[in-house]
Amino acid sequence: MIETLKKQAAKLMARRVLRPFRFQERNFSTVYERSFSFLIMMPLDERDFRFATELLTFLKNNKKTLFILTYDYRVSLLPPNLKTNVIEHGVNDLNKLQLPSKKLLNRLNDIHFDVVIDMNRTELLFYNYITNSVKSGIKLGFARPNSDKYFNLQVVNNESNPEISYRNLLNCFKMF
């Protein structure tokens, strides 16, 4: 009962604090080549996490600077060459409503990101809050209910198989 109330309060607070993001018209054909700094928010789901690392490897091989946001207990699951710019978060980075703490948001806002990518296929208010709070011209995520409030570039996901979903996302980047 209390957890349900906390979730409802968090949603209300997020709606109040996070103003609708106004996206400017952009030409996405040159976005990838002009972007150098990426904030990648890794998926919460265990199966998704494994398949999401392929995009990280692709971006790293293309000389992009990656900042990987993930739970502190998941850092060991990342390939060794990707652990240099990990921003881990844990219980201390949550406020009472299970939203990001000011400390975490300040730490993220101290870094300039050209692109923010939410790799979660399902909606997570914690990451949506971060997506909306971080200053970035490109905010990419999977299409889902209310995703147009957070992302100006969305990847349609009609797959229940995470491997196919992340391969489709990777193919989108390869087209750029």
C-alpha cells in the first residue's frame, strides 16, 4: 500500500517538475557523425542488458565517448574496455520517491552529452526523469506510451525478443 502511494507521488512529482520538453526541428541525417559524447542508460532487465552491450561496443569502435549509467551491482557485467566511463548508481542515489537524487542529477549535469540513449524497452520513471533533466540535443529511446514526452528520436519496438530489439537499434545507428 505504501509502495503504491510512493509510486503515485513520484509520478505526480515528475509531471510537476518535468515540464514538457520542447524539441527543436532537427535534421537527423547528420546527428551521428556530429555527436561525440553519449550517455547510455543501461536496461534494468537482465536479458536486455546482455544484448545492449553490442551497441556500446559499436559506438566505442567508432570513437565515440561513452558514459554508461547503470546500477552499481551491474558494472562487473560490462566488458572491461567499457568500464572506464561508468556512472554507477545505487540506493544512495534515490530520493524518498525512488527518483534520482539531486546529487546524481548534478553529477550528470556537470557533463556535456550530445546524445542520451535510454536502452530500457519498458518505461522506468527513474530513467525518464534523468532523460528529461539532462541537457542534450538528442534523446533517443524505444517507443512506448508517453515516450514522446522524453525522446525526440524513437525506435519502434514490436518485438518481445530483446535480441531482435537491440539488433534493430544497432542497425539504426549503422544506417547513420
